[in-house]
Amino acid sequence: MPLSKRLRKTQEQIAYQEGSSRSSAILTRLIDDVAAPLDESSLQCQRLLEGTGGKLSQEQRKIVEALAGSAVNVARRIREYIDLAHLEIGDLVVQPKALNLDDAIQQAARQYKAAARGKGLGLVVEPSVKVLPTVLADPVRLGQILSHLLANAVRFTERGQVTISTELYDRSIAVHIVDTGNGIPAAQLPKLLEDFHQVAGGQARDRQGSGLGLTLARRLVIRMGGDLWASSTVGAGSKFSFTVPRSPEAAGQVRSVTA
């Protein structure tokens, strides 16, 4: 390749990298300026529902539950699209560390209790049979995964309940989220886990809230060393499961991963 072309190509690569860096900074700022305040609004709504400031009337409770649900869902969708942009840029970072899985599940469940109660649904976290060992996961990404799966379960369930349980494997821990919704036809189930490039073009299932976020959740699970799968029976509900690696004994084995 002539020197002039090599220099031009190098300049283009530098410009792309600088542009990607600026884009990444803008996206990170968007989370701080928009999504984080929405999270805080949801938490404050939850405090009101729990009795802080006095007992709410039935009408007030419905309004606060609606506000809490909207804040959680908008913040989640913002993060999904931001993560999509990071994946396109190639700088999505996953930073695993040892953490308590039970705590992460309880925190995610608290976010959606109001939305579930507003629909007359139960949201049950089944206690673990054994004390769970710590897992190796990025706490922010793990929260996103749980948030998306719970949001879908609550959204697509009209009666009954959503149940969260865990299962201990030799090298990982599985999280199961089961709903009593209408279920998903067998032919459609594999499509929900297709790569995001195939669902980001405005297909119906993404507009219904079950496309982009689920694909991102699976990609995040895989980046943390686990897997995500689903099963469903039409008329009986769906079950979405994912695994998280158990943390190694040596803290020095923890590493950051960039997609």
C-alpha cells in the first residue's frame, strides 16, 4: 500500500477512535443526567408506598405506583439503547467482582413491587435452600439483567404472580424468573434471543418491549461467563433463566472485560 494511503488510513482510524471516545463520554453523561434521576424518583415513590410521610389514599397509591413504574421502565429503556450504542462502538465494559447474589435479587425485586402490585400480581422471591456463595459479576450489569427480565415478566402477566428463585450448580448459580402470563409460542421463542442487529430495526416484538433488552441481557450474561435461555408454555406462562459464575477463591483472578 502506498505511503499516502497508509497515512490516510491511519488518520481515519485515529479520527474514529477519538470519535468513539467522545461518543462514549456523551453516553455516560446521559446516564448521569437522565437515567440516574429517574432511578432516584422510583426509589422515592417506593418510600411513599412503604408509608414514609403518612398513609396514602387508594387513589394516591395508584398514582404513585404508576409514576414508579414509568420511571423504572424509562430508565431501563434509556440504558438499553445506550448499551446498544456502546456495543456498536465496541467499548462496552463489564467489570466483574465478587458480590452477594441474594442482595442483587432483592434490590431488583423492590424496583418492581409497585408495578406488580398495581396490576394485582404477586412478586415472590423464593428463599434459597442453602446459603449461596458469592458470584463473580458486574453489579451494574447484573442489575440491568434482572431489571429487564422482571420488567418483561410483570408487563406480560395479567394475573397470578412472578417468582424469582435460584439454583446452585457446581461452578455457577442459576436465577430463574417464572411468570404466569400467556406464554410464548414455541416457534417464536428462539427469535427472542437473536442478535440485536436483527431486532433493532423496529420489529413488532421490540416495540412490545421484548426484543432489544432481552438480546442485550443475554449478551451481558455471556460477557460475564454465563448463559441465558428460556422455556414457555402457551396459556401457562414463561420461564427465563440465566447463570452467573461462582466467584473464585483468589481475588486476583477478577478481571475487567471489554466487549
